[in-house]
Amino acid sequence: VEVMNEDGTMARLPQLQTIAAKFGLKIISIKDLIEYRLQLDSLIEE
């Protein structure tokens, strides 16, 4: 899913921050997601 500006261009961080604030959403980075998964997911099946 991509968030687009009204002119058809892809929304960048400043526009995404505005949208997130308007709808009460949080923004995370890929780095944040990787760190979260490494802390909470088991990488080895037993």
C-alpha cells in the first residue's frame, strides 16, 4: 500500500506525519520493526 498525495506523487515523511496525527496513527521505521521482531520473535523452532 502506498499513500499518495492529491497530485499523484508518493507521500513523504512530512505528509505521512500530518496524516498520522490527523487519524491518531503511529509511524515506525523498518529499523524499529526489525528491532521489535528480534526482541520478541523466536528465530529457532524447537
